[in-house]
Amino acid sequence: MDFLADPNIWIGLITLIILEVVLGIDNLVFIAILADKLPPHQRNKARIIGLSLALGMRVALLFSISWIVTLTQPLFSIAGFDFSGRDIILILGGVFLLAKGTMELHERLEGALKPKEGKVVHAVFWQVIVQIVVLDAVFSLDSVITAVGMVNNLWVMITAVCVAMAVMIAASKPLMAFVSKHPTVVILCLGFLLMIGFSLVVEGFGFHIPKGYLYAAIGFSVLIEAANQIGRHNREKRITTGDLRERTSEAVLRLLGGRVGEQPLGETMDVIAERSLQGELFKPEEKEMIRGVLDLGERPVSSIMTPGNELEWLDLDDSPEELHEAIRKLTHTRVILARDNVDDFVGVAITKELLNTLIDGKTIDWTRVARQPAIVHESTDVLKVMEQLRRSPVQMAMIVDEHGALEGIATPTDVLEAIAGEFPDIGEEAASLEAQEEGGWIADGFIDIRQLRGAIGHDLVDEANRYSTLAGYILTQMGHLPREGDCVEAEGLRLEVISVDKRSIGKVRISEMLVPA
């Protein structure tokens, strides 16, 4: 234990710890970037495994000092360059680092297409671990050779490596969180990796670049980025000083070209998005209403209409007694007037007028009470139908297909339901979606596909608007009416038909499919 009293040992230990931490930053940054590509629940696991493997490699290499010394001996020469085992490892590691850094940088600068909501694709766990192991080997060899050149005591070297790795493990989690939160920092880190990869290749060819230059450049870049982050923080603070709801409305108006603001729009939107994700700004119901408003211009009226099989109508060919009885049972404020079948409609009557006429004991003049509704094609977008409803004397639009057959009707209430959710009529049940204790949901087949998107976090909305309900999605996928027990697996979901009511899908069990790691 006399060596513990030697100040040179302690000076060497402290110096080596500092140097090992500095050398390990490269390794740590790369692990942080790779781990960020994994699902959130696997990132900490990858971080710990990656750094633990790096520690294990370095300790194993330290116990193989005699073998490491042989790696510095020339193996062959090409064009006047002598190459040792260490040089070959550095060149291969540097090329890998350059290639990986370039691909990551290209992906972020070009802006890869993002998948639809609910279909986020993450990297495979073992592939990330393999990449971490390859880089661990390169950085570990460089680290150990540096340690061997500075200190002669094996246990001092092992202690320095272990302490440095403990510091890196402690710093890795906040570093990963910081890197994930700040995309500009990721770009900066990738730039560091490219520079380090280039230095490894050059060193492998025998050209020594003092690492002090590299770390001075990295340190200067970090200072510049720190200044940028401080400035960004101050701008965010100014943005959040006022009412964020008002800021949100201003940002939306600016996006629509209606107002000019003081703060850059991108920064304002970033702050709003971050606070919204934290649940501090809007309630889930408000988010769905905003999304519903923004979707109106892209939705055809067929996606919000009341379908033909749910319509109330009076057959004018019935006897007066039958008509009077039907009028007394009406549950809506307006009713369709038709002859023989609803496709042959002649107009729309106000229920209150019909009831008043019956109470007064007068004969109903069907020609007088019939009002002409707007008639629109099923593919017309909702915003255009709203204009038609404003001009319609009965605020009702008849939705017809290309052959003139009645598909359904649209009213202002249908438009409101598209924004705020269902308002069931008397005696009508709203579409239900029940979360199950074992996981998944039980949903009605007629639940709106956009309402379902907000509840389960998977986007099943069809860009071509071929369907508007969960049942429509299943029918589109299968191509025929399913039977009880039939399943559809798509979009990361398993949809099992629980019940079928005549020609319609009743209940559906929704569960998420497990994605192999």
C-alpha cells in the first residue's frame, strides 16, 4: 500500500481520469445519438449496455497490455506507409464513424418522410447494440493505448478507466435527454463525430494530429452552441410570459396569412408544441376540436352526413290517418317528404308546422309546407356544403350519389359533430369506446374514424375518404362483410369483429400488435 503515499501516483490517476473522460465524450455522444433512435422504453437499457460494454472492453484490454503493445508494431507497408494492427483498427473505425455520421447527418438535413400518426418506426434494438459495440472497440483501444503511455501501474489505469466510465454513465442520461430535446445539438454532435472519424483515419495513416486541436475546436463549438441555447431559452421565456392560448391563436392566424407577429413563427410554434405535449396548454377535447376544424376543408360531406338508413321521412302516398300518426311520432325538427321511397323526395317540412296544423284541425297542404333543401354530391367538401346550408330555407342538404340516389342528409348539427363529437338524438346511443383492463379497446363499428384516431393514437383515416367509420375501414380492408371472430391486422393494430348485426358490424375489439425488438 506504499504506492498510495506516492504523490506521482495520485497526479497520474487524476490526470488519467480527466483524459479518459475527455476521450470518452466521443463514445458517449455516439451512444446518445444511436440510443435516441430506439423506442423510449429501450433507450436507458441501450445506454447502460453500451457504456458497460465499453468499460468491460477497456478493462479486458488493460489486462492484455502485452498484446496491446504488439498492436503498435508494423505488420506491412504500402507506398511508404507502415501499418500496424492499431492503425488498421483506427482506419476501419474512422471509416465506419465517417459513414455512419454522414448517413445520420443526411437523414436529418434532408428531412426523411415521417410516417402517419400511430406508425412511428424505431430502430431494432440489437442493430443499435452492434453499432455501439463496434465503436466501443475503436474508442476503447484508443483510450487504453493512451493510458498505457501515461501510467505504468495497471491498477491505477483500471481505477482511472472505471471512475471515468462511472462519470460517463452518470452524465449519459441527462445528455441523452438534452440531445433528444435539441435537434441543433444533434447536428453539432454529428459534426464532432465526422471530425473525430477523420482524425482516426489520418492517425491510422501515420499523420499525428494533436488531440488538443480537436478538443479546442469542439470546446469552441460547444461555447457557440451554448450561447445559442441561452438565446433560445430567453426567447422562449418571452413567448411564455403572456397568454399561450393567445399566442397559439396568433400563430395560427400567421400561418393562414392573417397577421404578422414580433417573434419568429418557428420558435413560437416550438414553444407551443412543447407546452402542449406537457399537457399544460390544451385539454385533449380542445385538441380534437381544433383538429376537427382544420380537417373540415379536406372532408367530403359523406363523412359527416346522417346515412339514409337512419332518416325520418313521410310517404305522401300513405293515407291521411297514417300520415297523422307518423307526424305525431316524429323526433326531429325537420322531416323529408317523399313518394313511395325516400329517393323520390319532394322536399322538407318543418315538424312544428305540421303539428300545429294537426292541432288546429286543418288539412295539411303538402305543396305549401314542402321546402326545397340544398342538393349536393356526396364528394363535395364540408366547407362548400356549409355555404349551401346558410342559403337553404330549411338548413338541410340532401346528399346524393352520381346516379341521383339519396345517400343521406347533412345539417348544421352534423357539421358541429364533426368538430366537437357526437350529440345523440333522443333514443339514440352515442358510439362507445371502452378501454379494457387487459389492454386494448371495445368499440362500436359505427364510431367515427377520426374520433377513434384521437382516442387510441393510431391514424386509420383514409386520405381518399373511402370510409368514415371503423366498420368502413374493416370492410375496405376485407372486401366483404365479415363474420364474428374475423380479424384484420394492419397499421400496428389487430381488429377482431365481436358481433355482426344483419348487414353491419356491431362491436370490434381493438388491440395493439407487439412489435419484436
